[in-house]
Amino acid sequence: MKPAKMSHGESDLQSACKAWFDSEFPELAPLLFAVPNGGRRSKSEASRLKSEGVVPGVSDMILLLPRGGHNSLCIEFKYGRNTQSARQKEWQAAAESLAGAKYCIVRDKTIFIEMIKNYLKCG
């Protein structure tokens, strides 16, 4: 399993978005969590994580809160010219069609804020 690589730009963006969310919606903060699915790992650690249930392509964050007919909000952070991998696209399709999730790609904090506000008002 080749590990996904998150640039510092994506990491910084994700951190800034989580900090904003926690500040604006402290009561919901525990429901928005990161899925540490990427990063460089040894073959033995990657094998162990796979046996524990790590699934390639899972979104970077999940808001485990139903709204507007969706069971959750899955958020994939992309920075610069980065695009979704084939596995991320496959996981997105499964999350949307099988689990009823809403899936969004976020490239900057302004988009994240707008997307969160829109999602939360659907409730």
C-alpha cells in the first residue's frame, strides 16, 4: 500500500479549518474529526494499519452529523494543483451512494466556512 502524501499546505489548511470550526461550533467540535489515513509508513506499520481497518481513499475529515438528508459530511482537503486519486474518487462514490454522505473538496478556508454553514443550516 503506497502511502498518501499530504503537503504542508494541505495540513496547514486542514488545521486552520478545524481551529475555525472548533471556535465557531464548540458543541459540535468532537463530531468533526480527522482520518489519519496518509503519511509515510514502514511496510510493517502499513500492513498492521490495513489489518486494523485503514481504508485507502477515505476523506481527510468527517463531520459525523446528519443534515439535509445526508448522514455525514466528508471533507477532502486539496492544495494547489493537487487532485483526487483514483482511490479517493472510488471512496467518494461509495460514501455518497452507499452511506448517504455529502462529500466536498476544500481548497481554501473561505470555501470550508461557506460549506460548513450551508451544511449546518440544512438541519
